[in-house]
Amino acid sequence: MPHPLELPELQSFLVFEDISHHIKEAGAQMVKKVNAIFQLDITKDGKTILQRTIDLKNGSGDMYPGSARLPADTVFTIPEPVFMELVLGKINPHRAFLAGKFKWEMKRPFAQLAFIFVARHR
């Protein structure tokens, strides 16, 4: 993984900062609606460069660096440019997945993660 000083250069780092602030503001309501833990592995050239866990299952929600402390309901492996296109609504998540643009190991429906992105980044 990159040195922490390099992380702010990543567009996805800024998105995660925004999501973190949103969870602090509205996490309890999000936990009630989503009830899932997501691990996102952001990649570059096939290697993980940023990893975040969004816990919208416990307490009033949380987002933290690294892998999920409890079993994740869904683990996404997404190249950073694809992640940014998803967040900005430039590509359809289901079509992107079917086209092989990213991978997931799913125990919960993807629509719940889309709820987080759409609510914050329209």
C-alpha cells in the first residue's frame, strides 16, 4: 500500500473522506436502512492501494481503514478509475460488473452500497 502521505492524491481517498463525514452525520439512519458491512479494495495495476471498510450494520455506523473487523457482507475489488465512475454515476454498477470492470464477493445485495454513493454524490 502507498505511504499515507500519498493517499490524498487518490480521488477515491477524497470520496471516502466524504463518506466518513456522512456516516458521522447520518450513520444511525443508514444502519437502519442498510444493515451491512462492506469492504472496498481499491486497486491500481492489480494491486490494492487503498482499503476501507464501511460498517453500516453496528452501532451508529463507522468507516475505517483496512479489512473488515467482522465478516463483511460484501467485498468489492475495484480499480480506482472504475470506482470513481461508479461514485459519480457515470457508469451503471450492474453493467460494469457484468463487463468485468470490478469484482465482488457478495453475501448481501449490491443495491445497498449504491444507496450510499447515490445519496452523497449526485
